[in-house]
Amino acid sequence: MEKIKMTTPLVEMDGDEMTRILWKMIKDELLLPFVDLKTEYYDLGLACRNETDDQVTIDSANATKKYGVAVKCATITPNAARMSEYDLKEMWKSPNGTIRAILDGTVFRTPIKVKGIEPCVKNWEMPITIARHAYGDVYKNVEIKVPGAGKAELVFTGEDGTQIRETVFDFEGPGIIQGQHNVNASIESFARSCFTYALDCKQELWFATKDTISKQYDHSFKDIFQEIFDKEYKEKFDAAGITYFYTLIDDAVARVMKSKGGFIWACKNYDGDVMSDMISSAFGSLAMMTSVLVSPEGYYEYEAAHGTVQRHYYKHLNGEETSTNSVATIFAWTGALRKRGEMDGLTELTAFADHLEKACIDTIESGKMTKDLALITELEHPTVLNSEGFIKEIRKALEQIYR
Ligand code: NAP
Ligand code: MG
């Protein structure tokens, strides 16, 4: 077959450990034989980040602003053990954090559904996407252990010296207090990312907070979302036939459990932290979860939700066989290729993304899978494949489609 053409490059961010091994296999077996792949390559592997004083991460994020779409392999976030393992000059920051700070985006995580790996919640027929606000609240809080009786106050001092003051509590004995903040600009870009993404997937958007109790703080989130929606997105939502709806967080949780899925659930920072773990484990596995960073300007960075699968990598280095699931990393590529195809009007490229995803799903549904899935599948007698064998089976399924 003639290879599928691309016009604009994707930003390719290579990574670490087992996922770096899978990255190359995916390119060699599933992409290069079919697509005339155009990428601008950035090596975000820890060795290269160290060599370039992490400039490569910054360059890759800036390239994403230039081209609009990136695909990223999982990367090591260094800790003390990594300092000596990789002989690092510095404990470099998390690349995801650096990229998110430059693109100012929101992360959307969606489970990949296949027959045979069923969600614990039986009525979830379609995936539920979690959008988590990634700034402020309890993650940037200030806390005091109150030693004894006294008055706790909340004071804001403006640049001109004027003060706003509220009593938090008159303590009669020991206790605890906590101060939280958020900034309108961050909430606004969170809202825009959510509305943009909902239009993109043509899915309903839910947002929930506890505004009945938190009449200033949570209510501001509600108001900012509604204002931006009415001004900038309402007409587009109407045209796309989708809706935005706000409700209380407890009502949202109850509705989610009774729902069929197939919507985006925007959450404040803490709710998103907790609810995304619930959703991903209820749907089956982190290895079957996609993740995309969407900036308010509409730049996209696709990746897998899991890490570098270090334990498998050490087995691989020891010459032992591994059975690492490559689906989430493959879906990072298909997400990026589909988006590139949509932006550049390349229907064959978008179709390729669909076909490659179908090849993955068909392979698993026919009973061929990696060990992590074999452990949780409802299919009887699954065939457990090694990392490479699984990718080769997907290749066969893809060749059937392109025969
Ligand atoms: P991890 O790489 O997600 O792996 C944790 C465990 O989950 C694995 O040991 C494995 O369980 C299972 N698992 C995850 N992905 C799998 C897959 N594709 N196929 C099969 N099993 C899979 O998390 P980690 O071990 O905590 O972190 C390793 C490194 O990744 C760290 O350096 C961390 O900084 C980095 N990290 C990067 C990102 C990112 O780049 N987005 C995200 C998270 C973590 P078994 O061992 O039981 O088989
Ligand atoms: Mg968590």
C-alpha cells in the first residue's frame, strides 16, 4: 500500500524505561509501515533532560505551541534514587508539570472500553472522562495547628493597604485551621479547556462543586464557568447538539453512578484527584486509560495515563520476558494522529487512527492480551502475550484492515 501522507509534523516527545522500549516497537510495527510519519523529535528521556539542563522539555512544549499537537511517552520524575541511578546534575522537575505550566492546560483522562474488561458499575456503557483542575485549593493550602484558645482571622491586604477581615473561629481550646486560594485566571482557562474539549468530542459537559455551602469560593467556580459558557460557547454547544450542565457535587456523584457514561465530568482539584482514581479503577486498569492535555488556546498533548513501568523495565534489562500493555501508549499516538488529521484535513490519517484503535480492541476482544488484562478479563482462556507479541498481533489485525 502507499503510505498515508502527513503535511504538518507532530511533536514527538520520547521518554523513559519500559515505555521507551514500547515507543520504538509501536513506531516500527504499527506506524512507519503505514504512515509517512512526520514528527519533530524531542528526547525527554532522563539522560537527555540532564544533558540539556532540561531545556529539551521547554523546547518540546514551545514546539507544541508552534505545531498544535504533541504525543508524549511516559517519563521519569526524578527522586533521590534517580539522582544516583542517572547521575543527575539536579533533581529535574516533572516534565508533565513543566509542559503544563507552559501550555496552561487541563488534563482529560478517559478509559478505553473493550468487551471482556467490564466496568464494576454495570450501567456504564460508555467511558466517563474526568477533567481535573490542576491548580490551587487544598494543594496550595496554608495550615496552622492551633495550640489553644484564641481568635483565628482571615485577612486580605490590598496593594493600597486596605483590608478585608473575617473571623474564622473563636477558639476556646486547641484545634486546626486551613487557608486555601485559587485565582480567576486559572479557573477561566480550566473552563475554556473543558468547553473546547467537550466540543471536540461532542460530549455533554458536567461540572459540580459545593456552592451551596461555599458561597464565595465554590460559587465563584460556578459563576466563572457559566459566564464563559454564555458568552463564548453557548451557541457552539447548541450547534453541536450538546449541553453544559452544573450541579452540586453530591448530586453529580449520585448521577454518575446511575449514568450510562459518555460524558465529561469537570472536577475541582481535590474532587478530580479522588474521582479519577475511582473512575479508572472501576473501569479496569491504568494501562487502559488515555490522557490528553488541552490548553485553552487549543493545543493538544496526548500521552498514556500510566508511568514508565519501571518494574517491567528492570526485568527487560535482565533479559526476562515482559508482558507490558502498550494500548494506552498506542492510543496516545492515535489521538495525536487523529487530531493532526482533523486540523490538516487529512481524512486518511484520521481513518488510520480509527483503524489502529479498532485493531487494538479487536485483538483484545479476540482473547489475545497482555498479563495485566488477562488477570481481570471475563473472557475465558485468554492468550497471554509478551510485550512484543501483543504488538505483533495488533499489526496482524491492522494488516487485515489495510489488505
Ligand atoms: P507505573 O509506571 O504506572 O507502574 C506501576 C505499576 O502499574 C506497574 O509496576 C505495573 O504493575 C502496572 N502498570 C502500569 N502500566 C502498565 C502497563 N502499561 N502494562 C502493564 N502493567 C502496567 O508507575 P510507577 O512504577 O509508580 O512509576 C514509574 C515511573 O514512572 C516513575 O519514575 C514515575 O516518576 C513515572 N511516572 C510518569 C508518568 C508520566 O510520565 N505521565 C506518570 C506516572 C509515573 P505490575 O508491576 O504489578 O505488573
Ligand atoms: Mg490521586
